[in-house]
Amino acid sequence: MKSNRIREMLNQGKATLGTRVHSTYPGMAELVGVTGNFDYIEFPAEYMPFDQYDMENIVRASELHGMGSMMKIDFTNRFYVAQKAMGAGFQALLFADHKTPDEIRETIRYCKSDTPRSGGRYGYPGRRFIGYQPDLVQMDHAARLDETVLCFMIEKKEAMDNIEEICSIPGVDMVQFGPSDYSMSHGQNAREYMEECRAAERKMIEAAHKHGVAARCEIYGSPDAVHYYHELGVRHVCFGDELKIYNKFLREEGRKMKDMMQSWKQDFPGENE
């Protein structure tokens, strides 16, 4: 793909729908693509083992079906991984665990092109992002690089305390609330801190919209949950999680199957005696 689908949809004010795929097997990305229901996939690299071949193959599979791609990135090695992800062709990056506005500014700097205009630290590597095109001039590459959508998790107490400043930083395209880390940063379990998390998420959404930043939410249960976020003005949704879906199937349907097969023992008396 020569254009950034996620960026184009943001610029056009369109709602976006993604889904989370944990598997590095590119067939899973294609499985999402053939449905025609999703604008992009999110690969949560923060949680999964992967290599750089996986990164390129996930993006290739997404592009086959006209989908965009997002990669969720750890905090500690974010500069290296972010640049490799962009080199592979990921159109959006979702950064975890930032606390301060200065940390976010530094991350943005490493994701922007190394040009006088952008002042970033990403150069002209001969990677897939350039499309293996020897005739792609440097400034065209820089322009495409600067279109990468940068999304930040707001999941720490310190980040929420600075949410207005964070949302006013040039280069912050999207924010998303993270209840698990937010609760942990307060020394609480999420189940016991849910009302506070809901209030914090609403505060984040309000600040984002005030500063022209897109707000993104995650929904892993019934699609009906989207109505709550729609009323808050959220237009960007990640719906479904590969591991959560399979885990639910194994626990619930697997239990039903196990219980049904327990009766088989009665068909063969003495088999297990």
C-alpha cells in the first residue's frame, strides 16, 4: 500500500474499526481481511514474542486486503521497535506506559523524519517501508513517514494528571485509556476501582476532543457496549481480541464438550476401572 489507510480515515473524519490479533501467523490477518469488516488490525507486540520477519508478514497480509495495521509497543525499547515497525510498513503505533509529556515528546521525535521541518530522528533506511523502490526520493519518504499515526495509552496516574498538556502536544494523533495499568498505578485492583477508571476515561476523552485528538476505545464483549462510547463522541473502536475470544471458547464450549463426553464412560462399563 502506498497510502496510509488509517491516516486517511482520520483526516477525512471517518470512524475506524480495528481488531486485535495476537498471532504472528499472517493467515490470521488474512482471516480478518476477508470479512471486509475491519479497517485495520492491531498486533499487540507488547504482549507477544515476535521477530522482524513476523512484522513484515503481518503487514503484507493486511495490505492484501486493503487493511491498515497498528502495532502496540513496549515502553523501554520503544525507539528501536517503533522504527523497525515503521520500516516494516505498520501505519500506526500504539505506545504503552508513558507517564510524562516529555516522554511522549521524545517518542514522537524518534518517529518523525530527520528533516529540518519535522526535526525527527528517523532517516532513510532501505527497508520495506520505502517499498524497495530505488527511485523513491527522500522527501517523499519523509512525508509518508510523518503520516504514521501515533497513539498513546493513557494508563498511568501521572499521565492522567497531565492529560491536558499531553493532548496539546503536536504529533499526538490518538489516545486510549488503559484501566488495568491505571488501577495498578494507584495501588488498586481494576475490579475494585472500576468507577474511578470510568471517570478517568471520560476525562481523557473530553481532553482529547478539546485538543482535536482522536480518542480510541477497546470493546471485547457485546457490540452493544459501543453505544456508551458513541454518546461520549468516540469514533475509533478496537473490537475483539483473538486470545480473549479463544479463551472464552475453550472455557465455555470446552467445558460443555467435556461434560457431554463424561456420559460416554457409561457406554463402556469397566473401561476405566
